[in-house]
Amino acid sequence: MSSENSPSFFHSLRFRYGLGLAFFLAVAGYFLWQEHEAHILGNLPLVLILGACVGMHFFMHGGHGGHGSHHDGSGKGDK
């Protein structure tokens, strides 16, 4: 096996494993949906409300980097 064929061999091998993993996850997701559809749809309003709370916390809070420092941008008190 020459060095010219190595990258395409590993690329095709990664593609095959990725394709196999995608197929496995699709089949597993299908069977999980079939078995638990009533439970998922029954709790959907609660999941959506909790998801909205988490989403508002992350997107409207501005992250967790600026809690302790309240700079006004004037340069006073900067260290």
C-alpha cells in the first residue's frame, strides 16, 4: 500500500463507519419513537416549557462571564 492511497483509504473507512453509525442511530431512534411515542407526546407541554426557560436563560442572560464586573466602559476602575 503506497502513501498515495492511504488518505483515501482512511477517508473511505471513516465514511463507512460514519454511514454505519448514522444507520444504527436512525434505526434505534425509530424503535425508541415507536415504543415511547405516547410518553413523549404526553409530556411535550412540560418539555417545551422547561426548554423555553433554559433557552431564555442561555440566550437572554448573556452567558456567565460578566456577573461580577459592572464596567461602564469609561476605563475607571479597570485593572
